[in-house]
Amino acid sequence: MAIIYMCPTGTHSSLVAANLHIGKIDLTSSVSDILHLPYYGQVNNKPGFFLFIGKDNQERAVYTLGVYHEAEIIKRSALDLLKLFNKERDFFFVDVSKFMPKVSVWCNAFLKKEMYPREKIAVTLKENLKEIYYEVKKYNNYI
Amino acid sequence: MHIIYHCFGGSHSSVTSACIHAGLLKESKVPSAQDLLALPYYDKQVAQDHGYIRFIGHDEYGNSVYITSKHGLGKNYEDIMRSIASIADIPNKDLVFVDTMPYVNWLMVIGGYLSRRLGLVRIGRPIVILGTQISFHKFCHIVKIIKTKYAKDNRQWP
């Protein structure tokens, strides 16, 4: 069993969602907690970059994956790919890219480096933390 | 072995290449408009269908041939799918991803945009068919490369 959180870079909103899932941070966490998460904001402009975050209380592996801004296409495609090997029931794909500030995605895509300040993204993620929490809660009831 | 052809919309170049691979189109002559329109999924997919992996057929070595669409992901599509395959413990040698976008000419781009995105089938379809006929031998070429490079590995000797 595995749960895969998807966002444009794989190191911003998906990292926050995955850490919420395994219980490393919670609703009371501050902006600096988000900024000090391991791997936070390591933009490498390479979609397909995935990270193993940890195992949750039901022994399910939690991953993040960078998919650029085509999370919907990748979700369909990945489930169809896993269907070829009869594994589609063990994997959940969760799109959390809507919680990122839109401008940051375009900045990083066109300028090929981290132009948008990582602190600003962290502030936006802190504002959206409650919504991310409800999104994560659909997949893990025990947080 | 699963061989997946992918292009922007999954309705012209990938379908043509996959049908050549699966034996639905003959390489010896350039297909007519009726031949092309009789192919499965040719000039039929719309935005809601994008992303799904569609089965086309088996080739002579027993491999399965599929098509899919990837929008603007370009080369990154293969990287993302291989990441997911590695998470799911799927061996890399079972999958072959073929990008058919380098063989698409500008007639196919314009015709495909008119026919699929804007819905002007009557104007776009003749343009995209003409473009496919012009690029047909290039698609034959990529299929030949894939067959000699990967597909023959699956051949079972008597």
C-alpha cells in the first residue's frame, strides 16, 4: 500500500501534506516549522522527482511526487499503468497542487531556477493548512 | 512487454505509429483517408479522454501496444511514469515509452488543433490527414527502430 501526494515540484505542498499524514506536523504548526521540514523547497526543475517521507500508523508508505501542473493527466495515466500489472488497488494518488500559489509555478517553470521566495510559498501553505488537513484526512483518519 | 506510444493529444501521431506496430496499417503504401479514419481512436479523442492508456493490439512478438496522451509534459512524461513504476516495484524492462512528437509536422499541429481543440472537424480533418500522409514514413521508421531495439527481445524461439 502506498499513498502518493502530487504537486508541481514534489517539495512544497505535497511535502506538507505527506508530513501531515505521518503526523510530523499538525494544524498548530507555524511557518518556520514548514520551512524547516527536510527537503522543503529543493526545486530541481525535474518533474518525476519522488521522495519517500515515511510510514504512517497503518504501515502504508507515503511518497511525494513532482508532476509539473498536469496532476490530473498523471493520475489517470498512473492508475491505468498500474492496472496493467493488477496493482491499482494498493495505490492512492492525491493531487494537492491547488494549494500552491499559481505565480510560483510559472516563475519556476520559465526562469529555470527558484525565483519565487520559498518563505512566501510557506506563508501561503500555512494559510491553506486547514484545507490540506481536510484533504489528507480523507486518506488517514488517525491524525 | 508493454510498449506505450505517447503524443500531445493521443489521437493522430501515436495512433498511427501504434497501428503500424500492431499490424493494422501496412508499411508498404501510404494510407488513404478512409484507411486512417478506420483506425481505432484516430481523430476521436477529446480533452476528457486525455491521460488514459488505451490498448491497440498485439504485435508479432507477443508484446502489447498502447497509446496515451500527455499534454505539455514532453520528455518528462517518461520520467514521471518510471518513477511511479519504481514505487510500485514494476521492472523497468517491462515498459517501453515512445515519444512520437519529434515526427509531427506543422500540418498535423494545425489540423489537430482545429479538429480536436476548436471542434472544427470539417476544416481540420483533411489537413491532419494530409500531414499524417506526409509524415507516414517517419512513423514507419520509428516503429522499425523500436521493433529491432526492444520488441524482438520478447521473441520466443521454437
